[in-house]
Amino acid sequence: MSKDIPFCPLMSAGSDIDKVCTLERCAWFVPSVKKCSMYMLAYNALQEATLRQKK
């Protein structure tokens, strides 16, 4: 298994086993940036929260 493939938080939730991201075969995957849209959503929210704390 490649270490470049991240674990999927959606498929792993509630499971005892971490499941890997299926990349292009997943509805949440954004091919243009090669990232999961859930990751992008969380990352953007974190960036926004960080900016608000600095104000």
C-alpha cells in the first residue's frame, strides 16, 4: 500500500479499521487538485478560523 494514499474519514467513521481513499473512484474526490472535497472543506474552515483568531 502506498503511503501517498490518505485514509478516508467518511468510510473509516464508525469502523475499527481505517479505510483508504479510493481517489478518482470516489464521489468526494476533486481530480483537478487531487484531493478529497471533505479535506478541502475542513482545510478551508481551519484557515478561516485561524484568520479570525488573528484579528
